[in-house]
Amino acid sequence: MKNPALSLWLSSANRAAGWWMGHAANAVRRQQRAALSAATKSATGAKPKRRRRPARKKA
């Protein structure tokens, strides 16, 4: 027999874990971007130019 309470608990735990993983990954990206920007600035004396992201294609 399946346990619906356990299923609900595991679903919410999985959702919370995904939320934390997403925020941790974004923090790592921000740190990498800041480190690269600082290295470029110290090497060239100028801040790197920001690139625009290409627009998404409509489906």
C-alpha cells in the first residue's frame, strides 16, 4: 500500500532541494562573473563590456 503522506513530504522536500540548488548555482555564477570581471579589469585597466543576450526565437 502506498503512503500518500510520505509522497507529499518527499515532493515538498524535492521542491525545496531544487530551490536551494538553483540559488546555489546562481551564487556560483555571480562569483565567477565577478572574478572574471576583476581579472579582466586588472589585466586591461578597463571593465569588460557587457554583451546583450540574443532575443529568444518565438515558437
